Amino acid sequence: MRTGIPIGYCALAAVLLASGCASTPKELRDPRDPWEPFNRGVYKFNTDFDNAFMKPIAKGYQAVTPEPVDRGITNFFANLADVGSAVNNLLQFKLARAGSDVGRVVVNSTVGVLGFVDVASNMGIASYKEDFGQTLGYWGIGAGPYLMLPILGPSSVRDTVGLAGDVLADPLLYAPDDEVYWGGATLRAVDRRADLLTAEAIFEEAAIDRYTFLRDAYLQRRENQVSDGSLSEETAPDVWMDDEPDATDE
């Protein structure tokens, strides 16, 4: 069965847990991050993996891909994400938002040539990009401890459980064969990493302890998303670049 969870996750987790990675003294740890030694170990692994593989590939992709093509690929995957967003808005009984998501998919998949052109945004149809972690939060399930996932990056216990729903709502999962699925998943990962290259410089300059900065920004942003933007934007720094900006309630 296809899955978006990296192979070898459990083995890597066991190794890192056994390694006893150095971290902040226990009495000084953030209560939201009780597994900090493990999380810092995974963060180091992710950073090394990114520097060795993902960043060079993303830079190469960006160098050889014309900007209009790059933008079209980003739009294509954003259109696929609107499908899952519509499902999650329905699960949250946000019918107007679900209708907006469906409208975006219909317009962009037809007039927008399978989503390569974002006609819906030009028409003023809002994008919300809800995921299953947000749906669980909407129904009162707490975030739980912060959790850094191998390859996938920052998460929480709730959002990690939510990944299963996100995988099932991903149209790529229903591709006709494995080659199409894995090809699409790989292209999406590379395109997303390339889109983050510019924002990365800001992150590197702003952070003294990058792990702490990344954790705090992620948790604040997720809380803001679950509350549908009711938190002040000033308390939820957006160091994450989504495929499209999250919309706020009108």
C-alpha cells in the first residue's frame, strides 16, 4: 500500500532514542516539548539530510526550471491540495469554505488547465488549505507534545495522527500506478523545497537557536490555523511558505 511516511522511520527513531542526544537541561525545557532530546536528534538528522540531498536538488531544479513552469507546477500541486482541504472543511461543517475549495478545484482543473494556471485566485475565490490535523483540533483534540518527524519535519502528536487522513485525501494516492504516484510525490517535495529557498535565508538570519525558533513558530502557526486566524498575526510568525496563503474569514 502506498504511504507518505518515509521508510525506516521506526528504525531511525529507535536509534535516536538510544543515542541520548544532548539537549537543554530537563528543568529548562518547554512543557510543550517534553521529548526535546529525541526531537533535537531528529532535527540534526533532518538538517544534515537536507544539506546533503534536498537543498542541492532543489537548487538544481530551480536553476533548470523556467519560472513560469515552476509556478505552474506549484499551482498544480496547490490545486490537488484544495481537494483535501474541501474534505476537511466538510468534516468541520464549514460549508462555505468547502464550497470555495470545490469551486477552486473545478475552475483551476478546467479553465486553469489541470491546475497549472491559478485562475481561481484571479477570480477572487479564496483558498483555505485545511488539513486533517486542523480537523482534529476543531473537534477539540489537543495538539499533544511537539514531535519532530524524520524527513517530514515539525509536527505534534495530533498532527502526526492527522497525516493518515492527509494521505487518504491526497488525489495522488489514487494514481493509476506506482510510477505516477512516486514521481508526483517526488516532484512535489522538490518543488516545495525549492519554493522555500528564499525564505530559508530569513530563517537562518533570525534564529539564534534555530531548533527553538522553528518549534515556537510551528506551534504558534498551527494554533493560529486551528483557531481560523483568531490569534493575532503578530503572535503567529509565518516562517512557513504554503503553496498559497491561508485565507481568513471574511
